[in-house]
Amino acid sequence: MRKEIRLSGFGGQGIILAGVILGRAASLYDGKEAVQTQSYGPEARGGASKSEVVIDDKPIDFPKVIKPDILVCMSQPAFDKYVNDVKENGFLLIDEDLVSAVDVPNVNLYKIPFTRIANEEVGLGIVANIVMLGALTRITGIVSKESMEKAILDSVPKGTEEKNLLAFNKGYEYAGKFNGKTKGFAV
């Protein structure tokens, strides 16, 4: 059941936190094995950022992502760098306002306005990463909605829980328009 997920963008978008939340949802609340790794450029904000999560139902023998089943790109440089890595029939989620992507052959492409939803519907652009997790959860089913909500509550700063849950639910709700067009993974 090994599934490899790569979340990518630039520093300041919460890519690393999103990976931590995803790994926590899988391991602590869905009872799966999970490992999360991360890398980012020398700049704190604006540089490249990548978080990788491997989820399996048995012990993970190699913690790195080689060919992601799921790729999320929240910046154009991330898309340009990683788009060719996605497995055939894998999932590719992009922030449609920040990434210009043409259809990628043999990949399930989802163009979602993560940042716009965060700004316009939540009123807080910094939660675009949580909007993304909502959409990723609904489209792929890689973890359960309940597990992700618990992991978000465990991971975000105190006092921001309500906004973050709103962001997650806005992303989850938006991704509902793709239902019937996805071949999600069994939770």
C-alpha cells in the first residue's frame, strides 16, 4: 500500500507544516506507518521548500520519495522541477493562481485556487496550506477527514484552530466538485 506524497512550493507557504500534519494524521489517527522528510532552500521565505511523506500499512524500509503518487505544487518553480516525477495515473494538485500548468499526460491534474480560497473565504492567506490539505484529503482519500482534523488541531498555534479548521473545510468542500472524477486511495 506504500504511497509517496511530495508537497512543494516556496518558503513561507507552510509546506513543511502541511507535511507534518499529513504524517501525523496518517500515523497517530489512521493507525498507518508514516515518515516525513523535508528540505528547503537557504532563504527562509521565498526559497524552494519541499516536504515528503511516505505512508504505508507496514513498516517503511526507505523514507524517501522516489516517484510520488501525489504531487502538490504551490509555486511555478516547484511545478517546473517536479512535474515529471509523478507516477503514471498519480495525482497532481496545483494552486491554479500561482502555477501555469498544461495538462500533464497520464496524470490526474486538479487545478485549485488554494491561496485565493484562503484569502477570500477564510480571510487569511497564510492558511493556503491547510486549504490544500482539505482538497488533498477529499480528492485522494489518503487519510480520513477526521484524522486530518485532529492532526490540524494538534499542530497549529493555539488560538488559530478555528481559522485552520475553516480553511481545511473550505478546501475539502471545494474539492467536492471533483467527486466522481477521482480515483482516490482507500483509507
